[in-house]
Amino acid sequence: MPRTRLLLATPFLLLAVCAAQAQVQATSDYLQRMDTDGDGRVSLEEYQAWMSYAFERMDANGDGTLTPDELPGGRGKPVSLVEHRAKLARTFNRQDQDRNGYLDARELSAPPL
């Protein structure tokens, strides 16, 4: 897989691993599991924590960077947790349609624009 395609696919692979591990079946399950403070909505911090689960599992040496040997297929440019969280913030902001700084169930279920 060319490096560009792998970089584009990495967030989706991480999401797939995360979803498989948590065995979430519906949007309401995502909301319930991501909403750690129980306020019925997901903050950026809660979103990043949930979506970083797979990254942390893949980071075998715990150095905060996924190196090619830790990436699916064993190839690609290293990705730091900081870069990963920044990308998640951009996705979160695209999904936050009402711009209130939180995702509700509707926003969480909609694909980012």
C-alpha cells in the first residue's frame, strides 16, 4: 500500500480496532461509552480519549509514536500521539455541527463533513 494511502487509512484502521475491542453496536453505545462524565454529550477530551485507545494499544513500546513496525502492514510514516490527537480534534470539529464544543448522538452518528 503506498504511504499516502496508508496514512489516509490509519485513522480508519484505528477506529476499526477500537470498535472491535469495545464491541459497540449502535450510536447510543458510542455515546454512553465515550461520555465518561455522564452529561449526555461527548467533549473533545472524551472523544480523543476514546479514539486514542487503539493508538495506545498499537504503541507497543509506549513511546507515544507509532513507528512503521507498529503500523498495520509494517509500513508508513511514524505517527505521534500528538499528531493523532490533532487529527481527531479536526474530525471532532467537523462533526460538531452546532459548534457548541460537544457531540450529541446525532452529531456522533453523522460522518464528518
